[in-house]
Amino acid sequence: MQDLDTREWLLTNGLGSFASGTVSDARTRTYHGWLFAATNPPSGRTLLLSHLEASLEVLGSVVALGTNIWVNGQIERTGYERLRSFDINPVPKWMWGQDNWQLTRQLVMPYGLVGIGEQRGKGAEEELLTNSNAPTQFCHRILIHYRYEGSDKAILRLRLLIAERDFHHQQREKTSPELQFSQLLGQHQVCLQARKAENFGIPWHLRWTQGNYQPDAVWYWDYRFPEETKRGLGDKEDLYSPGYLTVTLKPGDTVTLEARVGFPDPALSVLTSEIFAEAVEAEQERLSQIFGWSGGGGGAEGQRGKGIISNARCPMPHTQSKIWQQLLKASDRFIVYRASIPGPTVIAGYHWFNDWGRDTLIALPGLMLVPQRFDLAKELLRAFGHYCRQGLIPNAFPDVDSEPFYNTIDVPLWWIETLGLYLEATQDWQFLAEQFPLVQQIHKAFVGGTRYNIQADATDGLIGWDARGVALTWMDVVIGANPVTPRLGKPVEINALWYSALCWLSQWAERLSDLEFGEPARLSKQAYRYAQQAEQVKNSLQQFWNPQLGYLYDTIEPDDRRNFQIRPNAVLALSFHHCGFSEQQGCQILDLAASSLLTPYGLRSLDPGDLEYKGKYEGNQEERDRAYHQGSVWVWLIGPFIRAWQRFYPQQSLPFDWQPLLDHFLSDACIGSISEIFDGDPPHLPRGAIAQAWSVAEVIRHIK
């Protein structure tokens, strides 16, 4: 295993579907496969096509090109031993070879939200994402392209390995005897569908440009996923093979395959090898239209994930860099369509996260405001506001016929903060007028009280909460019925957000009064009252100041005790648009945070000197959960640290070197994306989700 290159790659389609695997081509996770289709976008992700197991026969000698890991400990590595190169740009590309031949394989997952009538041009994608009346259809597919070069004719055999299972689980033939697969062979295509007892699975089909398909049903038992072994989760899989394709190739020949959800459609154009190149070009053009790139945008050649992009126009307020377009490309993977809204949302991370309210709002400035995707930002803010109940905004959008999850204290405050940043960027005062009643509703609920005993303290104006068995802040792990970091009472960053929200309210009421939206006199009086309340909260924020430590208490607990752990929430409290702490306090906080929490990859969630600190995020589910917010480094926290540093140390350079994080982005873990967390202890190994929205977003927001 140590010799295999297990760095990962990721393709997405804007609907929640994805394909993923490793450079070595070995599947090391439950989440590795070529077509995970989001049947209820972005949910219902189901593995249909795991992969094609390839072998090549040249001059009577057969070479297996697969790399597999088996339960018995054996590693079939013949494919990896013949792997000569791997590129990531513009799409994943493997090249296997020996002295007298080479075979390349490329994969592309076309964008899946399709306008009926093939809507084209600048703004077309945003129109599809944001206009619920736009005629659209969903398309979940992946294209696979092989090219052979050599001195002699070759025979390529491609065996289908398929499944029908939820993306979190494994398929086991031995424990699911009722699982069967049917296949219907047609001209250059085969239609496949699973059946469990009387329930039919998702129909899909594979088609190809040339070759002869031979039905040959067989199970392949006992694949092992070593990454799941490390995580204490199910790590064994059985894959079904309905048959194999045989293709005779002369030097320079190609074969293209397409796996596509749904029954075969006679109206589809005939599959040709040119379709693959057209799909790659279409994706480049789509990104070019979104981000204002000239030419192909992001299609430069790269080696081992270290692609270089040059000579491209970038209208963003950032200096150009070799990785800027790659960062923007990475950001687009998280923006998906949710059918139940219908409208845009943000996948928090791949592979296993869905869309989460807090993550979305924190990531929105980097994913949408910096790249000037203002229509998406506006529609997303509107969608979140639509689901506001009792002053709370859900942390998860509902699927069809299900209820949202209102299990946070901070999401409505993040919504106000993010709305403020959107308005600062766009000056869209008409949207403010539309949303201001909702802003007032949130304010009224927080002052008067809402779920989980969330309410402003009548004596000091600070926000507190008291509900056992839940965790309502971003440090939200619960094991059984016991939160790991409960943070009951008055959390520091919540009250810093509350202060910023009150400042926004006062500012907006005054603005709407000046613009004569509503009743100017009434709005002016409201602005004054909000300002008074903000001043009270600003004064009360001093209760969090710990003069002995020169830092902020993390929480003021319901019994008025102070939690004096050194956590990054104090840095968060300095980073919002309106800050209620003095320059001297800000500098002291940042000095201590820089010495105890700052790493090359973000901020630790707890000071290493704390008795509760856990420096490695490893082990089974419970062990990892206990380390999640007790020392693990969170990449997204580098953004708040930078904003706070630039506020309180405007003339000093950052005490942070971007290079390790950029090296990670270019060539580590998931090549071309940024991990969710890292170990708190050196060497700070990447952990958690391999591609995290707010990690990428905060780098985009601040990289210069």
C-alpha cells in the first residue's frame, strides 16, 4: 500500500453526481467509482458503474491493467506497475505502457443540468440554476475514452464492474441473495437494471463506439477499501460483472464509452469518439463563460496534478497566479442544483457531505461574491430566507416531502452577515427591501426567544441558549446524547455575530429610510433603536475578556462560569464586518492565536497545551468525532484569521505562508481541491473530506 499512489481525483456534474478514484487506479474508499448518480439532486447518490477492468493483448501477451486491493491482503498491482503518467488537467488521464505500446484513458463527467433547447451563452448556467421556471432536464453520465499507440495491433478487453447501492454503503452479494441484475443487449449498447425482490433499481445503459460485447455474468468478491478500514467502517465490497467488451485496435485507434442514467433514447445522436473531445471542450467553455476566461480556460497540460495555466484574462480583483483558474474550477464543483427547492445550493464537501446551511453561508463570499456570481448568491440567500421559521434558518434543506433541520443557533446570524457582504458587493438595495422584513423577524425571535431557549439576556443583551443533548454552534459533534463541546450559554462568536447583525440592522434601516423604501420616519426610529441595542451588546462583549490570558472566554455558561479554553472562536469574533473589540484586545488575541493555534494549513480547534487536546484525527467514528473540534486543524478558519489580522495589524505582513496549503491544493490528497481538516500535530496530515467547500472558498477569498 505504501508504494501505491493513493492521491485522489474528483469529477462532478452540478447535480450532486460524482466520479472519484486514485492516481494508482485502486479503489481505496466506499466512495470510489465512476458513476455515483444523484437520483434526487443533490441527494440519492447511488453507485451504478464502479469501473471497467481493462486488459490489453499485444502479440499474444496479455497484460492486466487493473490495480485492486483484496480482503485477503493481496494487492493486484500489475496495472500500477505499468502506469507511466497521470495528468489531472483538463480531465483525469492515465497512460500505461511498455516498450512497444501505450494505452491512455481519460474520463469526463459532463455538466448535468441541461436547458431544453440547449441554452447557450454567458449567464446560461446561472439562468438554469436560479430560474425555477427555466425548462430543464437532468443528465447523469460519464464518458470514458481510450487511445492505443504501438507497433502492433492490440486487443483491449473491458470488463464491466457494476453495483446498485447507496454511496455510504457497500454491496455484498453474499448477504443480499435477492439482489439480481438484468441486461438487455442492443446495437453497441447494453441496458442494465438491478432488482431486489420486487423492487427495481435505477435503469442505466452503457454504449460504445466499437467492439463486441459478450454477456458473461459473474460476481467479483471481496474488494477491500483500506481507507474505510482506518475509519472503522465497512470496508468490503462485491461487484457484479454482467459481461465484457472486446475491441481490436490498430495503432492510433480509439474507443469511447458512455455510461448514462435512464433507458436508451433513440433520439440521442450516435456515439462517436469526437463526442469525448466535444464534452471536454464544452466543459471548458462553460467555465470560461462563468469566470470570464479567454480561450479554453483551465485546459493547460499538467503533470501529476501540477497544471499551469497562462495567458488568460481574469476580471477578478486578484493578481493572476498559475493556480487561480484551478481554484475557481475547484469552487464550481460545490455549486449544485437542488431539485426540491428548486434552485442552487452548495455541497459542503466530497465525498460524503450534503448541502449544509452554515457551510454554505460561510463559503458563499469565496464561491460566489469574489467570482462575481451575484445572481447565484442572491437566489441562494432568498432560498434560505424562504425556509426561515421562528427566526431560525435550517442547517439542511429538505428533500421532497421532508422537513428541514433547524438545529443551529448561528445560521440565521450568518445569513444576515452574508447578506450584508452581498449588499456591500452589489448595492442591491431592492433586494434589501425585499429581505428586510425577514431580517426583522430574526431579530424579533432572538430578542423574544425561540427554539432551544435561544434568547437575548434582558440584562446585558447577549444571546444565550440552554438545551441539553444538542450542539448548536459550528462545533456540533454529538456522541449518543452527549455533545463533545456543548458550549451552552453565551458562545463568544455567536455574540460577536449578534453585534455585527445589530449594526447591519441599524445601517440598513437608515439606508432604506434614505431611499424611501417603506416609511422613512419609522425606519429612522428603528435604526436608532438597533444602534442603541448594538452599543449595549458591544459593552457587554467585554464580559468575554480574560485580562489574565489576554484572550476571550469561549463561552459564558448558564451558571455564569467562564470557559477559558483557547479556541479559534475568539479569532472568529474579530473577523466579522462589524467588530466590537478594541485594537489592544484584538492584537493580544491574535498574538496568542498565532502562537498556539496557527499552523501552515489553518487554525487548530483547541490549544495543544489543553488537557482535552487531541492532535490526531484517526481511529473509529467515535474516536474521530472526539478529535474533530478538540485539536484538528480547520482550513476555513484561515480566512477569519486573515481578516482579523488585516484589521488589527494592517501594516504588518501575515504570519502565515501560503505555500504549504497551495502545494496541498496542487498535488496532495484530492489533487485540485483542499481537504476539510488536518491533524493538529505535525506533520499535519490531511483528514476528513477530501474536497471541502469552505476550505476552497476562504483561500479564494484571500489569496493574492
